[in-house]
Amino acid sequence: MKVLVTGGTGFIGSHTCVELLAAGHEVVILDNLYNSERSVCDAITAIAKKPVQFYQGDIRDRAGLDRLFEAENIDAVIHFAGLKAVGESVAKPLEYYDNNITGTLTLLESMRAHGVKRMVFSSSATVYGLSATPPFKEDAPLSVTNPYGRTKLMVEDILRDLCAAQADFCAVLLRYFNPIGAHESGLIGENPRGIPNNLFPYINKVALRQLPELHVFGNDYDTPDGTGVRDYIHVVDLAKGHVGALRLCESSTGATAINLGTGTGYSVLDIVHAFEKANGISIPYVIDPRRPGDVAVSLANPDRARQLLGWTAHKTLEDMCRDGWNFAKRAMEA
């Protein structure tokens, strides 16, 4: 299939492009480069030994989307493009609703106009909020605690409504837990601009001595060491789940939510200590107050992914820490 990957130069998008190419698909990337670089396409090509087609543009630009769909014979869309920081979303809700909701609606309208009826959507475990008990199953009660999570849940609802109205449309809603690590080549990984919002790139910047210390947000949660517990998954494992989701879209219709996680939880300090052990680097940290919108524990039940996608996470926490640091070192030297 020829697959349009929105946000394809981003962290998860770039790794997914590599796995799509390895599986024999053609890849077209659309990205506005808000938080990524054009050179990522070259890295994808170097890893996969196959080219990608790149369009610089925004998913809110209907005319630009129409030009792309008219130029390319797109069979399916994997939709990553969007703003993604929980804390920032609390401070900038209008920007998040505009980009994530308006952008998705515009993308779906252009897809409809050009007869594209398959979408794999980059959703999030944040849709489980405070209502469900971990490990979360896909049929657990859904709620959100921040605008970022609300945009993900709203897009899920939009896609469910679209599938109900259009019987031949397929939407796979992939609920990610916490991707970290990088491709083992060190050529692609998570490299956000400015001060990172996510834990692992922040650890990398402390390890590189670009930041003095890690800020741990809260040590008074009801968890073994008081810090938040998350289901961390290697980004390459996560990317491979998208190839399975695309296969599901080839053979089914309707909206299906699927968790992508390991089922194992690690605290913030567990990750710090694992990074120190894997790479022989000390990570100084300080405890700050909790961030608005964060929950104590987020953990996947991955059974549905095994059943429907034939997918299981294989890489270890040591792999995540080693590969993520390898990328950060290479990026600094480049």
C-alpha cells in the first residue's frame, strides 16, 4: 500500500516509516516540521535503504492536503501529526484544540473527498484518565484530566462516529503508553526542541550536561517510591504495532481501539536508575510538585494487540535506555 504518514518526521512517526518500508509499503510523509527536521527523511532512507516522498505542510491546510491526495494514490493514512505535551496543553488549550481537532477534521474531509477509507490514529493512554483501574483494558471507562488527552478522546469519538456513518471506513485507534528509546542505528530518535516535556529526552539532556538536573514531578503518589508509574515501551516495538494495525485495516471495517504497551510498569526513579546502570552515567535529580493533569499509574493490558495484531513488545528496559542514549550521543556529535 501507499501510506500517508502525517507527522512522519517526528519521534514515533519516523520509526513507523522505517517499519512500513521494511514491510514493503510505499511511504509519503506530510509534516510541518514544527518539532522535527527535514533531515530525518534522509535518516529514514539510510536505515530502510528505500526512499520516502516528503511534503512540507500542515494538516489544517485543506488546499495543501487536496494537492497531496491528487498527486499521490494514497491507500491509507497513519495520523501522528499533533501537539503532544500534557503540561503545555493545560497552558495552551486553544492551540491544542485547533491543531489536534481542527487539523484532524480537515484531514478526514480531504480523505473523504479523495476516497481514502483507512486510518490508523495515534491515540494515547491518557484517554483512561482517573476513571479506570490499571492495567487498562480497551473497554474501560474513558475520561481525561488535561486538554491533550481530551483532544485524543475527541478524535477517537469523531472516528467512531465516522465509522458508524460510513460502513466501509476503517479506523484503528492505537492507544500508546510511554514510548522511549530509539532505533538501534542511532540515526533517529526523540530530539525535541528546547526543554523536553517527556522524561527520557530530559534524562538524555542531563546526561549530556546540557541541563543541570532532572526535575521529577511529584514523589507523593500512591506508588512504591512515590513517583509516577508508567508503561514504557521501546519505540521500535511501538512502530511495528502500526504495521499490524495497517494489516487489520486491510481486512476489516469499523473503529477498533487497541493498546500498545508492555503490561509492565516502571516508576520515574526506576527509569533513572536503569539509565544509570545501562550507560554508566549518574543522573542528578530534584523533586518538584506534581504537574497538573498527571495520574499516578498508567499501565496497559496488551491482550487485544496480541489477539488482533499478532503483536507483542520484545525489547527490554535495558534496550530502551541503551538505544535512547546512543541516539542522543550521535545527535550531539552531528
